Amino acid sequence: MDLKKHVRQIPDFPKPGINFFDISTLVRHPLAWRTTIDRMAEMIAVWKPDVLAAIDARGFLVAAPLAIALNCGTIMIRKSGKLPGKVKAHTYGLEYGTDTIEIQDDAVTQGERIVIIDDLLATGGTLKAAAKLLRESGADVVGASCVIELSFLKARGALGIPFTALLEYDSE
């Protein structure tokens, strides 16, 4: 099945000049979504994760069914102020400013094998920040995976961890 046929591209979103790769049409199609999860589970299984760390918010959609397929748990990496209880935070630089991500204080057990999950790899800033936060919390970050990689942005090499993506787009 050609899964790219189920990914909608929306020009000039969220701002002019950006081509948004929308997985909502992929998630909407039951066979395409099942195929996506099955293929990603096969790719990720080689890392033998204990836990998947899902990046807010579309990473949650991907990680939850993957965790079931891989028989592992899931933790949430959220934007600042969204998690209850005590949290650990990491602030990182953006092109124009900063952003902060958080995990719950007790989300990671020392030495746990964690794979980070998101829907799309663009510049890699959030994924790199997530890896740093997880490592600082005691995790063994063994890899990261996304449904889509925008390879023309060349973020993979700067991640510092093994990375895999199901679909690759090499131009805007």
C-alpha cells in the first residue's frame, strides 16, 4: 500500500511558504492506519523499547497503538503547563525564541530503554530536546521514529540518536 497517497499536503499552513504534511487523512483511513502502525512497529521492535515517549500532540496518536503492538508503555512529553503533578522541564531554542517541554517527574525509571515517537521530523528541535530531557531523567534513549521525515531539511544527522521514518519527502 502506498501510504503517501493518504497524507494530505496543505500549502501555506500554518503560515505562507510552509507546506504542511497532514496525517489526519492517514489516521482516518482504517487500512492505511493499520498498515502504518504495523510497519512502524516492525521498524521499532529492533530497539526493544520498554517505553515509547510520545511528543505532544500528534505523537500521541502514533505512540498509543504502537505501544500496544510492541507490548510496552507510553509516556507523554507535553508543552509547558499541560501535565498534572510534579514535572521535569527542558527549555530549548527555536528560530525566534524558546519553547519548553515537560514530562512527569516519575515518568522515567533509571535505565529504561525509550524510543521517542512523533508524527513528523522537520528541523528536529523538539525531538532533540525530548532526547535530552529523557536522558537527564535517567532514560536510555535508544532511538526515535516518525511517520514522516522531511529529509530535505537534513535534521536526521543532528539528532545524535538512531532514527527511522516510515515515509520520506525529499522536497517541499
